[in-house]
Amino acid sequence: MITIDMTRARAIHRDRIRAARAPLLAAADVDFQRALETGADTAAIVARKTALRAAPQDPAIDAATTPEQLAAVWPAALAAGGAP
């Protein structure tokens, strides 16, 4: 019987989330700089960046007790980046 180490699986899943959010954070940084340069409101960009930073700490990751439940956890902030 194969046993899944859920602690390790959660760590791997968080790493996948971090990898998926990296280009989205980079794009948000560019958007933020452009907004600052033009004097535009940055509130929405800051909220998006905050959500991206918080994505690996999604409580649903810790709540998952099976690999299937864990695989189903993909933070909404990463929806633009697509699920793995």
C-alpha cells in the first residue's frame, strides 16, 4: 500500500502555488509602477498583490486530508495563472 505524506504533499503544493504566483506578482509590480507614474489609484493593485502573497497560506491547504482534496485547492488569486 502506498502512503502519502500529507505534510510533504502540502509543502510541495505550496511550492507550486509560489511558482504560479511569481509571474503574476511580477506583472502586478509593473502595473503598480505604471500607476504610480501616472498618478492612478493603486488600491486594486495592492489588494491583488496582497492576495497573491497570501495564497500559499490558504487555510484549505492545511484542512486537506487527502491528496485529492489538496489538489482541489487552488486560490482564486491565482485563477488568472491557471491551476497546475
